[in-house]
Amino acid sequence: MAQRGVELDRETFSCSICLDPLKDPGTLPCGHSYCINCIQSFWDGEDEKRIYSCPQCRQSFTPRPVLMKNTMLADLVEKLKKTGLQAAPADHCYAGAEDVACDVCTGRKLKAFKSCLQCVASYCEKHLQPHRDSAPLQKHKLVEPSKKLQENICSRHDEVMKMFCRTDQQCICYLCSVDEHKGHDTVSAAAERTERQRELEGSRQNIQQRIQDTEKDVKLLQQEVEAISRSADKAVEHSEKIFTELIRLMEKRRSDVKQQLRWQQETQVSRVKELQEKLEQEITELKRKDAELKQLSHTQDHTQFLHNYPSLSALSEATHSSSINIRPRRYFEDVTAAVSGVRDKLQDALRDTWTNVSLTVAEVDVLLPQPEPKTRAEFFRYSRHITLDPNTAYTQLLLSEGNRKVTLMSEQQSYSEHPDRFTNRRQVLSRESLTGRCYWEVEWRGGVYVAVAYKNISRAGGGCECVFGFNDKSWSLDCYNNSYYFYHNKVQTPVSGPRSSRVGVYLDHSAGILSFYSVSETMTLLHRVQTTFTQPLYAGLGLYCYDSTAELCELKQSEVI
């Protein structure tokens, strides 16, 4: 009973703000008491509202109360301290929903300080005292508070499981070892723990070693990142300098042409105006002479007419019209044509060389080449969405399914003329260029050939330079008559493998790898090429006979075998 009285005193004479025993207590008009500093600090936060309230009953006061120390309450608190009053437990000492609670506490339970494996119970600091004072209890195994103590109790015999059955790989109690686990390889849980602890330490050492090795790799990669950045910055700087020089050169040439044109314009205009003035003077002279001759023609005195005629009839030499070039001509249009020719040549040069520049940039690869995928799931990581380019399709090829499917028709399709179109070969190329690592699949029927080609493969005519696989700009797998053949640069290579209506194509552009697979329940390699690709590639499809179809498949992860 005395103990309960002390507990009551602790809560009664504690400040509900700081949860400690009242210090310099002050009593509000509502009757609740607080440490004066605590309630003043609390009210300081309510200054903007101009309304001051009690933290417990929420009664409001206006104006702010002036508190004086409650000397009677202060003396009472001091006396209770001397008789055993301690600070009230703060809220963080009580067990919450996520905490392990003391199994002995009644009412509001405190947080457990330790758990006892032998007692299968958890204790706060106060109720743990017997384990510290009693010699038999001092031998118990104390651990950090745990909610899983009941897992240590055998559900069959309600005993602590201190044994381990190696045969069944589970913890058991002593009764289990002489019952359903009789004859099994059983040891004490401590012995098994020792064995597993050694394994654990070995695993930790292995993990720590791997951490060290990986940290070295991370450091190395960081150095590579810095080196890549430095190299890229340097390349950008040099490229900017080169392009700036090119721009300056173009600006200078532009200025030179403009200056020459203006100089030639002034020269020719001056010449023409000089001749124009000369002709205008001649016109004036001729008009004057014509007037004199007209006057002479009206003279009635024959003698006077004959006397003046010789001097008036003499004419100055005329500017002959053949000395003036009046043939229709194009003046400076030829200069425009010449400059346009320079532009076209520059565009051609940039187009031809830019592919190599772009390809060189795309093939920068710091890391070592990755191994070729083995499973279809790994191939799917590199799947590409590819569509067919209508501007390249032969006129009897019908594109459908969002330009992913092609069918050879007997009638012509309504395609407009285009320089990229195959004019005599039943072929079509993809719209997208292919670099890096790519994978796609083709579902086919009839007779088709699945190919890749450079963009500059010939399109016009029916020669070998236009046919997939019959030149050095394309590679092709023919699927026809239950057989496969591979073609490159007119060389035919028979290919063996299971027939399938689906062909998978894997490209590792930078590594120069091109592989064709027969795809069904499994993936079977049909043919593999190791070469050096000098330009971006484009997927190609060709069809042999009418109603043959080939479709670039939409690959979905759910299809992975």
C-alpha cells in the first residue's frame, strides 16, 4: 500500500509539461499547477493568439495570468522528495505499440529493458532487479528485449527449445528429442549455434572481402568516370575549335564571294554606264545633224544648197551595235549555281563523313565487352521496337500492323516515287538505325529472307548490288523450302538447325557480332557472324513468293520461356 501511495504522489506532484517533479510550482486560476518556467514557455508560444490556456483542461485566460510561486506546494514537494519521491517516468519510458513491454508491470506497462531466455519473459529495469540480486537467476541468459520469445517455446510440450535436430534442421525441446525426434542427430542449441557461428564468421569474412574488392572496383570505376569526363570535355573542346575554324573559313569565303560580286557589279555597271553616256552623246549629235539637214532640205536656193551640203552631210563614225553585247545572258546566276555546287559537295562530304563520326562516338566503350546473352530473357533486355520504312518498300509489298508486317502482293501498291525505294527487288528496310546491342524477332510464312544492311546499299535496278546478302553492305538469312542459307557478299553458307516460324536476330554493333536464332520452345543458334561494322545497320526483310509474310514481332516479357 505504501508503494502505491508513492506512485500516486509521483503523478500528483509532477509537472504535466516536463513530467518531472514540480520545481517552483505555480497554480493557475483553474487549479492546475506547473513549473513556472514550463508554463511560461508554453504561453510564449501562444503570444500571437492573445489567448492563454491550461495545457490540461484547456480553460482560457485573458489577459495572461501573472503567476507567483506556490510556497505550500513547493514545500510539500521537497518533503516528498526526501521520503522517496522520484521523477515521474517520461512518456518515452512507457511501452508503445512497437515496443516490447515488461511482462510484470500492471496497469500502464513500461518498456522492457532485457528479455530472459530461461524465464521466457521481458522485464523493465525495476522488475529485472531480482535477476541481478538472486544467485540462481544470475545464471539466466539475458538478451535485448525481444517480441519473439514465444518462438522459443515448443508448441507440443510447452517447454523451452534448447535442442537442435540436425536431421530435420529445426529447434526442439528435450522431450522432442526422446519422442518424435528419437534417433535423429540432435545437439544442444548452443553447440549448433557455435557451429553456425563459425559458418557465419566465414560468411562475414567472405562478404567483407567482397566488400573490399567491390570498393576497389567502385574506386576504379570512379576513376574511369573522371577519365571519361576529362576525355569527353577535351573532345568537345577540340571539336568546338575545329567547327569554329570551319565556320570562320565559311564566313571568310562568304565575305570573299560577296566582295568579289560587289566589285564585279561596280566594274560592269561602270562600263555599261560609260558606253551608255557615249551613246546618249551620239544620239544628241545625230539629232542636231538631223535638224541641220532638215533645214537644208527646205532651202530654195539651189546654189546655197549645193554649197552647204558637203559639210552638213558628213557624219561622225557611229558606234557599231556589234561592239555592244546585247545577247540574253544570266549575269551572276552562274555564280549562284557555283556556290550551290559548293554547298552540295559540302553536304555530301558531311553526310558521308558524319556517319563515321557518329559511329565512332557511339562505339566508345570503356568497359570490357559483355558476354553474349544465353537465355531468351537475357536477349529480351536488348529488344528494340522496329518499324518498316514505306519509302524503301518495293511497290508490290503491302505494309500493315503499324508498318511492322510486310506481305508480297500480286498488284502494285500506291507508293509515291522516292529515291530510297527498291525498284526491282522485293525488299524493305527499317526506319530505325541499329547500333549498340539490339535484339528483334521476325515471324515469317512462305519464303523470306531476314537481313541487316547499311543505308547506302543500292536501291535502283536488279543487280547484286541491290540484293540483301549479295554485296559487302548486307548480311542475310534465307528461310525457304524447309532450309536455311546465309548469304554475304555473294557467298552462300548452308545453315543447319530446327525449322521454326520465328527467327531471332541479335546484333552487337561495337563487337561486330551478328547472330541468327531459331526461336520456338528453346533458342537454337543458326549462324553467327564476327566482323567489323563501319556504319549503322538497318533491319531488312525480303520476300520470295506471293502471299509470303514477315512481321517484326512486338516482344513482351510475358513471352519469355
